[in-house]
Amino acid sequence: MSCGLVLKSEGDYSVEVRDRQGKMVRDTQLGRRLKDPGTVRISSTPLFPLKPQESLKDEISVSKLYEMSSPGEYSISVARQVPEQLGAGVVKSNTITVTVEP
């Protein structure tokens, strides 16, 4: 069961993208701006509890954050800080591999 929300929140996550050789992929201009300590970020994700069997879909446009225009394989992992009011800590994703075709 879903609660019906789809969120866009590139600034709420720590995303890591590596090329086939395991090297970090360069940030886009937006990616650099979001990492700049002088940038004030306001979370777009509301905090509210989910009931059992409910889910929430959140979307990140990785290609907006990292230069992935060259063909090849990229590995992507995502992490997010859990707010103190929800128990604190970090939630991490599995690593996935995507292929960019020419």
C-alpha cells in the first residue's frame, strides 16, 4: 500500500556514483552546488510516520547530480541521514549498476 506521494529530493540524499574502474564520477554544476557548504538547503521531504504496509516513493535524478553522459557502466549507491526525532543514524541502499548506451 502506498500513501500516494512521489517526492523529488536530490538534496536530501548522499549519492555515490562510480565508473567501471571504481573511480568517482564528476559532479554536475548542480551536484557541486548542493555539496557547497555555503549552500542553504531546505528539505523537500515532509516527516511523518508510515503505518504498517504503507510506503513512500522518493525520486532522485542521479544524472542531474553526476556527469553520466559517457557510455559505460556506473555503480550507484545512496544514503540518507535519519533525523533525530526518528531515531538518528544513516540508512543506506544496495549498490546498483546502470549502463548508459551510446
